[in-house]
Amino acid sequence: MSEGNQWLGKENRGYAIILTAIVVMAVVAAGWYIWQMKHGGPRKAAGQPQKLMEVKSVADVKSSYDVIVVGTDPEGVAAAVSAARNGQKTLLVDGKERPILGGLMTLGWLNSIDMTVEPGSMSRQPMNKGIFSEWFGKIEGDSFDVVTAANAFYQMVAAEKNIDVLLKAKSIEPHLTVKGDGGRTVTGADIIKEDGSKISVQAKSVIDATQDADFAAAAGVPFTVGREDLADPKSRMAVTVVFRLNNITPERWKQFGKTIAAEDKGQGKYGINEHSLWGFDKMQEYPAVNKERVRMRGLNGGRQNDNTMLVNALQIFGIDPFDSKSRQEAFQIAKDELPHVLDYLKKQYPGDFEGVELDAIAPELYVRESRHMIGEYRLSIVDELENRDQWDRIAFGGYPVDIQRTSPKDNGAVVIDPDKYAIPFRSLVPQKVDGLLVVGRAASYDTLPHGSARVIPTGMAEGEAAGAAAKIAADMKLSFRQLSASKDGIAKLQEQLNKQGMDLKPYSPKPQAFMENKAYPGLKAAVSLGLATGGYKNEFDLDKPSNIQRMFNIVEGTKKFNPTALTGSAANWLSGLKNQTDPAKTPVTLDQAAYIMAQTLKVSVQPDKAVAELEKRGILTKATLDQISNKQSLNNGDTYMLVRDWATALKFNKDLK
């Protein structure tokens, strides 16, 4: 017995044990409540499967509407509902063989939501309220049954008398007028219906809510594709075929919880709740049969009400999202690979998956990245790095900048984890084409910030804003471009969105600690160029020592931005150095860093003369060199400042301000 309990008699010890048990239970319950709040709020218990509601297309499409919304993904549903509630006669039309609403979430089976919640609040309320929160209140939680979700989308649409729905159109093409200066205005859509009949529908405005902005692209809106803005146009994040496992009983779900807790070991890396799980990390090591096209990640699972689970984990490479044959190839690759995946899963976790079988794969492909619109404002990674507000805010983001693998050899990266940043209305307004707004993952973002802004809560908030903007622009007799520059017009839009339940208050972000570092200008450049990542904790380690290998890798990583000038390499020098030391463990000196740069520029110079030569050529600046306190051991911040000079002098196509 411990000294502190010596006063207890035999009777009192029993009471103490009971009291201790009550306290422990209370602490566990409180901890569980806090955990739920941090992950998007309390969840409903698993329910009974619903009957899927039939979505009825309108029999007679009118010749004219106030608004046409193209695409029935969540962003399109939000746009149509918002427009209708603002008194706009709205046509919600889809050009795919979709029998239900919800697109990626209900037919792509991506049934887990990447939540964006208010930072610094125990209640952890969603950042994006309004229509997203209304829909979220109708489903099970941060993972949901796809039938529940589809029915919830349709109930919201069917409740609006101003919405006509038209599904399964064979073609939806923009109807355009062309100005004398070459400018274009979308005035409606030419549609071929399921039965082959053709109709021309006029509209005051059109909202493109398709995943790949197909309608906007056909209208002549400018885009970058994939990682083109990082000088890597053929690269894009992997696609995924979501698959369904059966026999996921309540008892099995409890067992999953024990396994994931043991795997996590208190790190907070893996987790499970009533409907969602993320873990089973041994799957990262799955030896793919199709090694050039497939890799697995840890399982992201969303529980269904029929004792099945939808799994987002199978990543497929080399798929062209604009080519129907290539998209179909992804399904075949998945069908061939998944039996091996399940065998491996059962071998690694025999107590968890015995008796579980592959039940089906999703009808639609999960494409993470395709087009990135060039709009009136292009969201940058620095906007997210600094948690910037925008004067024309219409939505918020805050999800980690999650860049999934782009090839089997890549492991992906979390670039940063922002607290909260604003999406400007200008990012929905395309350049060169009027009468049109683009919402969702193809809106005007650079590829890196797209890794955060592409999530559904942000996209649905954009859709809601677009629907309301159609009414504001019409009433003020402004084009969307004019509205995007009008302080008065944006104020009216924000006022209306707040009336609809959104919360678009301005905010003042607190500067992050790394922003106070003298090397922060260099960090901005490195992050913008995709050369630095901070992970979930924004740990950039600016004051920690760099090394020779890291400096070499950074400089090599910049070659794609100016391949004409950067034709050399310090690879031979590095190879020779490996006979003497391990470059990955050896501090890099200023002379060595400059020599690596000089070699890459094919400047013939001795290592001890490289700094002076690069300064003479305007590659390195005196201000940067004077700032380096230890020229015999550069820290990460020093190397990023050198990269900033390098990028500025060689005119890389990035905004480094």
C-alpha cells in the first residue's frame, strides 16, 4: 500500500476503488468527447440502410433559365440550391450516366469527408456552414453511407421549386457570343438529352461544378493541367478506385479499434470512430503485382449501414483523366490487383480480416487532380502558409496541403497544415470568359494549394457563393468579372451568404513562428517551388544544419524551371565526395553550396571562387551572403535564401513575393 493510502480502512478501500473507477470512466468519456470535437463533432450511431430515392429528371426543359448549373457533384448541388433559394430559376444538369446526385461522394464512393473545422475552439465547428452544414446534419458523420448521402442531396434539391433536374445528358456544350476583341460570354448551353433530342437553353449565367471543369474548358477558359505550374505538366496525383469490403460487423469494427490503437501507440497518427478509420499502416509495404502502376497506402475506411466498408487506399498511376479509355484502364488495373491486395491484408492482419471479402468497386473513378483554372485571382501556397484572409472571402479552407503520390517511387508529402485561409470570389471567376463561374477542385488554385482547397466542405461553400452571386450580379447588372472588382457588390454577396447561414467574418491570423525567422523570404520561395515541406506540424527546421546532399537535391529540383540555363550538374563532384564522407551527414559550406550551383550552370570555376563568381553574375546577392552567420555550416534557412536568389536571377515562373 502506498504511503498516501495508509489512512484507508478495509471498508473505505472498496469505496475508493469505486470512486477511482468513476473518475477513470469520466476522464475517458471526456477524452472521447474532446477527440470527437477535434475531428468534426459528435457522430450519429450507425443506422438502418435507407432505400435509395429515385431522382426524376424534368419532362420539359425550359428554353430559358436564370442559372444553369453543370454537374451534380456536391458543389453543383450546393450551387443549385443556393441559386434557387435566391429566387433564380435553375437547371441542374449532368452529362454522365448518373442515376443519383452526389457524384464523387456517392458514385465514386469517396464517403469520408476531409473536414475543415474552426481552429482554437473546443467545439470544433465546421468552418463552412450554410448548405454544407445543412447537408452534413442529414448524414451519419465524417464518413457516411452513400445512400444516406445521395438521398440527402436529392431531398435538398427536390424541396426547391425553382430547380429542374436533368440527368444523363449525352452532351452539354457552352453557347457563346464572341465580342469584337475576342472576348467570350457564355449565354447558355446546347444539350443533347438522353433520348438524343437537342435543345438550346439560354441562361443569364452558368456555374461549372464538374470535377474537371469540362464545360469551362470547352468555353475557352484558360487552365494549367496537373503540376504544370511547377514545370512538370505530365505529373499529377494518383487516381484511386475505391473498393468495398463486406462482413464488417459491429464486433469486427471493435476489433479494428484495438488493432489501430496498438498500431498508433499514442502518436495520434491513426484512429477510428463510429464510422471512419485510418490505419493498418502495414499496407504501405504491399508489394504490388503491377509495380509500375499501383501502390497502396494505409487504409482510409468509411463504414456503411449494411455491414460493409468503403476503402480509399489503392493508388493508380499513369491515368489520363481526359481520356475515357485511360480511365477505363484504371478500373481494369484495380480488378486485377485487388485480389492480391486482400490476400496481403489478411496475411498482415489475420485476426481482423478473416472472413472479409471484396464486395465491389466504385462505379466512378476518384481523380484528385486535372485542370487548375486561371482566374481573376490564383490561390497560392503562400496564401495558405500565412493563413491569409481575403477582402472578397466567400469560403474557407484549413485542411492540410496533402499531396498524394505522383508515381510509384514517390511517397507524397504534407506540405503544410494551415489553420484557416479564405477563398476569394475572384478565384471562381475565369479569365477571358464572362457569364461563367467555376467551383470545386478545378477553381483558380495553384497545384500545391489545391492539395488543401480541393476538399468537399470548401467546394460546397464555393457552390453556395456562386449560386448567390448569380442573383447579386443580375440585380446589380454586373458581369461576374465586374462583381469580383466591386467592393459594394461583394459586400452584398457576403451579407446574403451570412443570411443563408454562412459565417464570413474577417479575421486576423496570428503570424506563425517560422514567419519571424530572418530566412522566411527564402522559405516562401522554397515552398512555392515545391522544394520544402513542413508536415502536419509546420516544422521547417530553418535553424537546423543543412547538408551537402540536401543542397544538391534542392538545386537539382530547380532544373525543370529553367532547363535551358541549367544544363549542368554537380553529380560527378558529389560522387567523388562520397569516397571521403557521407554527403547526407556532412554540413554544407557556403563554398560548396555555391559550387553546386555553379556546376549546374556549367560555370567553370574552382570551389573557393564560386561565391564571388555567382555574386558577380548577379546569381547571389550581397544581402543574402551577409546574412549567413556560419559560412562553414549552412542551416536550412541559409540554403532557402540562396535558392530565392537563384530563382529570382534565373526568372523561374513563380510569384516569390
